[in-house]
Amino acid sequence: MTTEDMPLDQPAGSLEVVIAGQVKRYRHEAGISAAELAVRTGLSKAMVSKIESASTSCSLTTVQRLAQALNVPVTALFQGADTEREATFTKAGEGSVTVRTGTRHGHEYRSLGALKRRENPIEPSLVTLTSASDVFPLFQHPGTEFIYMLEGRMVYGHGSYEYELAPGDSLVFEGEGPHGPLRLLELPIRFLAVAAR
């Protein structure tokens, strides 16, 4: 639907506008006129015109008749009605630097975003380690964590196990167990860490 098709009194994401756009789209795809759609649905041509211009609200029965006449599922006419979803965009080199307990100079945890409205959010971070001189703390948290190595080599501990990670290696583990870098083998080290709480 083009901007000029939209009535001035309806916001772009309103249900009437979404249904109008979908009815018009499926009618064109089916190669039928508004008059033919009116005949197939038992609606007047004026009513079909009002629906397609988003100047009226449809009852659920009317939506069902339109869907049947257009040979599409009823849900197809609502597609796009609930498209507002939370998202976080972080440009390369940006993102807030977080300080974790025990973090020392040469250890950077850069948050890559979070979805605040989710019940079980994920927390992606880009971790950069440039100093081998500091003692690393072991972390514990609820949920799971995923690590993907981008650069360097390190030994990462989880519980009583040790994993040597190089670029392209990944590790998924339960966050409740103590975990963290044990030995840094090749600096600098960069890895993507995604925690799901």
C-alpha cells in the first residue's frame, strides 16, 4: 500500500490499515476486481472499497468471508499487524563496556545489547582479553552460556573440566557451574559470550 492509499485518520500500523493492505494485495494476486470480490463475499462493492481504503473496521465474520473468497487463511489478513518487537542494534566497535566483579585492566566486556521486555533475556557480550598478568575470577549465574572464539587461544574452565579454545571453536554450558578463562595461550583473545538467564 502506498502512502496516498492510507486514510489520514488511521496510523500506519493499525489493524484496519493492515487488513486493507492484505485484502488488496491478495485480490490483485488472485486477479479479481473489487466487484468480483464483493460477489464472492456477499458484501457490497462499496463495503469492499471501504475495507480496502481502511475507512471501516471489519467484523471477524467479514474477515473470515474475505479470507475464504481470496482462498487464504484468516491469519494471512492480519499478517503485519503485530510487527512491533523490541530490538537492539549495536554498530561495530560500540556497545557499553561493563565492569564485572574481579575484572582487571586488559579485560573488556562490551555489551552488545539486551531485550528488556523479555522474561528470559539473552545477554551477548564481546569479551577482549589483552593482559595475561591478572588472575581471572570464576563466574556463576543462572541459565546457560554460549562462547564462540574469534581470535587468540585460551583454556576455559567449567566445573572440573578444561577446554582449549581457538578461533572457530564454541562452547555451550550451564551457567550455574563455576566457569571462566583459566590460562591465556595466545593474546589478544576475543570471543563472543551469550548468556541466557
